[in-house]
Amino acid sequence: MVMRICICFPPDQGAERWAQALAAAPELQPWQPQVEVWKADPKDAAESADYALVWRAPQAFFDAQPLLKGIFTAGAGVDALSGLRLPPAATLVRLVDAGMASQMADHALWAVLHHQRRMDAYQAQARSGQWQPHPPEDKADWPVGVLGFGVLGQAVAQALAQRGFAVRAWARTPREDAVPAGLTDAVYAGESGLVELLQASRVLICLLPLTPQTRGLLDKARLGALKPGALLVNLARGGHVVQADLMAALDDPAHPLTAAVLDVCEPEPAPPEHPFWHHPRIVLTPHIAAATLRAESVAQIAQGISALQRGERPSGWVPPQRGY
Ligand code: NAP
Ligand code: GLV
């Protein structure tokens, strides 16, 4: 019997090439996969697929796929699906690493070194041809706090610890081990753990999933608890940061936060008039910290579909009550 898979991506995101790669995946051949790209036009509507591969799919897509057994996201985050009515029998599965962890570690290292090595200052000086060395900054003066100690948070924390930074992390679940392998300090949990981490950190890196519990987490008070001369690096979702509070903090000379490196914002894409583009102490990149890689992702999704076909739970399963 044929297995139907339907892909729903925003336009210009190469859905056809994903369809070809998924149709050719060796794990899926026993089920004769038939992979289609969703067309919003109702006259093209086919019967419901068995599995969906989605990124920012609209409600109309899920309404047309009532028999889905599995929904696979082409990313690590599933926040774009929150608030949508999904077919009740569908298991939600996200990407786990799939080549993103090493990109994320590189991006975080760049962001932290850019400031700790004063490249921000040298870049500004270069614009006016100013040859002016500054005294070197000690890494010991740049303790790092990583919010989220999952697949990506761990890769980032370990990369920074290996480069000599003191690194703490914060997660939802308390950890048994006092200091996990590769870290220089504990993983904190709970509100009191968050306050402790903020007060000990000069660099704050956000790698949390966006959920009702984490939306708006980084507000004026929490950013104000950081060490003086602090840097915020948000690599997760724009909704984690209260954007007006961030702008106010950066404009207040008495506030400990002095710079931000942001890969995400609200809305995305940021329009030309978005204030983040124009603030001299914000570096904004267009959500490129860790790109979804097609070959790695298709291999993982094919394994996930074959696990579901065998009645097994795939890696990347998102428990509905947890939401990430
Ligand atoms: P993950 O493995 O699920 O890790 C999530 C971490 O956040 C876990 O440590 C989890 O705690 C912690 N967490 C969740 N809710 C929390 C809460 N309420 N309080 C404290 N900690 C909480 O996710 P991942 O694969 O590392 O991805 C993280 C996020 O990165 C994604 O959701 C996505 O938004 C973002 N991302 C961005 C890009 C980009 O290019 N900018 C690319 C990929 C992903 P536990 O360990 O206790 O479960
Ligand atoms: C990208 O932001 C992802 O969630 O993979």
C-alpha cells in the first residue's frame, strides 16, 4: 500500500527538492512513498496524507489533512504550530540537531568573541580610520549563562567552556549531576535558579523553546539582574525578549545591558523600519544561526516515519503536555 506524505513550506523554500529527497529515502522504500507539495487551491485537493512535513504551515493545510499519523517540522522549534488545531491522532516530531548544533555553537562563539575581543569597538573605529588598540579583556570577566540546556544549548555551552569561558546553564528539569561534563558550573532550574544565573552572568545566551512559560521571559527586571557591561545573545525566538524593554535597557546608561546580538525578532522578517536594525549596539542577523540542512533532515525524518510505521516512538517526539 502506498504511503502519502505531504509537504507544506512557505513559498521559495525548495519544497520540491525536499519532496524528491524524501521520495528517494532508502528507509521509506518498503512503503512506496508518494510525496506531494501542498497546493492551497481547493480544486487541487487530494485525500489526506499519512504524514506531513511542515514549516509555518497554515490552519487550512491541517484542515485538509485529517488522517495524519505524524507531523514532522523542518526545524527544532515547534512554536509555529501552537494555537493551530492539529489532527488528533498525529504525533508531533521535531528535528534533533540534524547539523544545527555545530552551526549554533559557531554562531554563539562568534557573538561572544566579537564583544569579548572588542571587535564591536574596532569595527566602529575602522569606519573613521582610527588605529587605537584597547587593553585585552580577560575571559574570566565574561561569565556566560545559557538559557536552555537541550540539544543546542549543550552544544553552545560546551563550545564556550572549551574556549575557556565560565559557563552556567538553566533548564526546566533540575539535573542530578552537580556539574555536567564539559561545563564549568551547574545547571540551574526554577525561578530562583534563573535569578542566580542572571546575577552571575555577563553574557546571556537564549536557546529556549518558545512556550507560554518562556514567552516574554527576558524583560526589564531580568535583564537588569545581569552583571555590568552585559551582552544578550538571542538565538532562539524573538518572543523570548520584551523588545521595548531591551531597547529601553540599551538606551539607559545606568542599565547593566550594553549590547545585543540577535538572530531572531518579532515580526520576522524584520521590516526595514524595525528598531533593531537601527540601534548602534544591536547586531541583527536574519534567523541564520543554525540553518536546516536538507540531507541531514530528510534522513532523520525518514527514520522518524519508519519508526512510526513500526509503532515505535521516534527521536524528536514532542510530548503534547510539554510543548517542546
Ligand atoms: P531542546 O533540546 O528541546 O532544549 C530545550 C531546552 O530548554 C531544555 O533544556 C529545556 O529544559 C529548556 N526549557 C524548556 N522550557 C523551559 C522552561 N520553562 N524553563 C527553563 N528551561 C526550559 O531544544 P533545542 O533543539 O536545543 O532548540 C532550542 C530552540 O532553539 C528551539 O526551540 C528554537 O526556538 C531555537 N532554534 C533557533 C535556530 C536559529 O537559527 N536561530 C535554529 C534552531 C533552533 P529540560 O532540559 O529540562 O527539558
Ligand atoms: C529554527 O529556528 C528552528 O527551530 O529549527
